[in-house]
Amino acid sequence: MKKHILAVLLLVATARAEDASCFLRDGDVWVFHGDSITHADTYRRACERVFRSFHPDAKVEFIQAGVWGSTSSDLVNRLKADGRKPTVVSLMLGMNNAINSAWVKGEPRDKPLAAYRQDIVKFVQKCRADGAVVILMSPTLADETCRRTFWRLEGANDFLRDCGKIMKEVAAAEGAFFVPVQEEFEAYQETLERHQRLRPDGVHPASLGEYRIAQSLRERLNFAGPLAGKERKLTEPVSRSPVCLAPAVPELRPGEVSERVVTVSNSVFLVDYCAVPVLHFTNDVTAGTVSNIATWQLHRDAGALQLDVAVTTTQINSSSEWAFARNGLNMFFDLRPTNRFALINVDADVHQTMINMYEKPFVAAALRPWLGDGMDRAAVCSGEKTSTGYRIHFRVADRLNMHEPFALDKRDFIGFALAVVNAGAATEAFPAQRPRDQYANSLMVLDLKDRLKTNVMVNVHIYP
């Protein structure tokens, strides 16, 4: 079985401060508190990944304790981590205070921010009284330029900047440590082109954004240094250095991933590998199954792509408000140009689109774009009830926006994933080890012009 390798080489890496001590000690239990951004568990895993590459024998635990939807008022009631007593506690919180609380843009921020400050102070004092050192992180901002979002973002960033200032002030007043995640996250976003959004839904960072959060932590906690003695202190980031890196690619089966940390000279890289199937067309058709739940066919017709799915189900349930819980389809399309195709991050040209099938009060299929820009303009859908369930037809052919036609005939590749959502769980045509809304390089590849003489492609991404 042949494999095609797509490598993305970033040639500037974070230098290690080898002459300073690591913030962590042998035996530490580090508990990560926060909301859904922490609950995603990506920046925690990246921190642990780098730390263990330098200290493989250290007995340090990294425990995820973030809870989606949390505001600062939830904190004191959630100071737990499976019964473990932490020695180090980190906290990044504030997004839900900004977008999911009673406060809205146009109202005074004084009272909600005063309550936020009081909650953070209580959190720090409780943790310190229990013997833990505390790391406060300024919360990431929302992406108010996001054109399609489920979240209420107006005015969120002014609120979140104030939250960041409060985090810094409380850290100084209460003997905690402060890491400027918000500021460094935004500086990184400014280095990227406009399609490369770190927060594809306007709120939650995808893989690159989560790696940037981890970078702020691992730089200041200096994972490369010798383990701390009696004194813990943060380390200022050091200069970056150019490095040329061409890592070996492991043998992987479709769906498998491999995570590595590579050090060259004084530079640290996170290297990610992901193997995905390559689908080829025969007479303009490619097809597959979703376990024993559904069959699907993709047809290409000049500049259009049509998906037909037949789902077997005993019940069509479309009564739930939350999009992912409805009975229907969850689809991903990577529509990036060839020079950016299959990169790791989910950005504006990566689309997550749901089709929810309705049986009552009449049979209908609802197109619900979730991530990406323009699918609601470019695509149409329809649905019909059958004796064994339902069928859905999805066709994308028109313009995503005024300047960007879908133009299938001018594309080389499209990334594709299909899941059938039933009773709140999703069964995929191609299961992967990583969440699609975090890692866009885990999608199947539609080889539109038969350029890849292979059935498997290994995507490689290198992050400094």
C-alpha cells in the first residue's frame, strides 16, 4: 500500500531556556481548571507531551478539570480533580462570563467584573490554603469577525480584556503566577492570513489555537529545564531560531495518529502525523457505508458535488435544541486550495455542516452550517422519508461568496467526513482518533483528478 506524505514545515521554533529551572517538581499534580476551551483537553495534552519529552521519568500528573459552560461563579464548587490533591492549579476562565451571562453589550461592566474579580480571588485563596500554587491565565478573546457563529459575541472582547487585567492584578495581589495567554494568542493570530482562524466558531480554539495556549505555558514554565527545587518561578520566553526539520514518518493505518516532540539544537517542535484514506472516483462516483446505519454516494458533475445518503433508523428525532443531538448528518468539507489543503487547523475554508431530518409537522431536511463561511449560499439539500428510515440529498455547486465560486472542476482535492448522528451519538464513515472540529487534517481525501496514486495519505504538521 503506497502512501503519500504531505509535510508542513515551520522553520522557526521556540528556543529552550536550558539554563533556568522548570517550574514543576517531581511528584507534582497539576490540575487544569477552566471552561469548554480547557475541557477540550488539547492544550493540557500538548503541555504533557512536551514535558514528558524532557522528563520521561518524572512522576508528574496532568489532570483535566475544565467544565464546559463554566463561569467564574462555578469555580469554588468545582475545585475537584477525581479526589486528587493538587500541588499546581492553573485557571483560564471568562468566556462564559462574557457571552453566556446576564451581561450584554451596552450594559455597564462594573458589577459583573467586580463579581468576576471576587470569584477569582476566592479561587486563588482556596487553592493556596489547600497548599497548591496557582497559575492564572488571561482568557482568550472571541473572534468577533466570525461571520457565522452560534454564540453571542458582540462586546465580548472588551469584557474579556478586562478579565485579563483582573487575572493579572489578582495574581500580583494574592501571590499567584500570571501567564499572558490572551495577549500572545492575539499576537499569533496577527501573523496568520485571514482564512487561518484560530477560533473557527468565534469562541473555541482549534488545534493551532490550543497549541498556542500550550506554548505560553510551556515557555514560561520552562519544561526543558531541570526540575524545580524549593523555589518555583516563571521564565521569560527566549529568542527564536531558524531550523530546518524533515522528520521520519511512522507507519500508520488510516485513522491512526502519532504525536511526537522533536528537539533540534535549542528548538522544540510538536510533530503530528495523521493517516487518512484517499478516495478515488469511478465513473464520477465514489461510495461507502457508515457501519450498518447508512450508505452514501458522492457524485461529481462538472462544477458540482452531490452527496446522497440513505439512513436506516426506527425513529426520526428532531426535537432537541442543541444541533449535535438531532437525528441527522454531520458533515465536514475541507475546501482549502491545494497549497493549504489538509493543514492541521480548522479555518474559514473548512466547513462543518449538519442536515437535520424532520418528520413532523411535515417531512423536511434543514441545512445548518456550523463552521466555515458560505456553505449556506453554495449548497442546497432535500430529504424524504423511506420505509426503513430516510434519504438525504445534498448538492454544493454555487458561490461561497461573491469572489469564490465552488468550482469543483478547478479543485484538486476535497477533504470529507460523514457521520450519522443518532440518539446523541455519532457513527462515522471513517472513524478517526482526533475530533474533526479541532484537527482538519483527519478528513478523508477526495482525489478529484486522480493525482494521488495511493489509498492512504499521511499528513504531517510541525508546530514550533
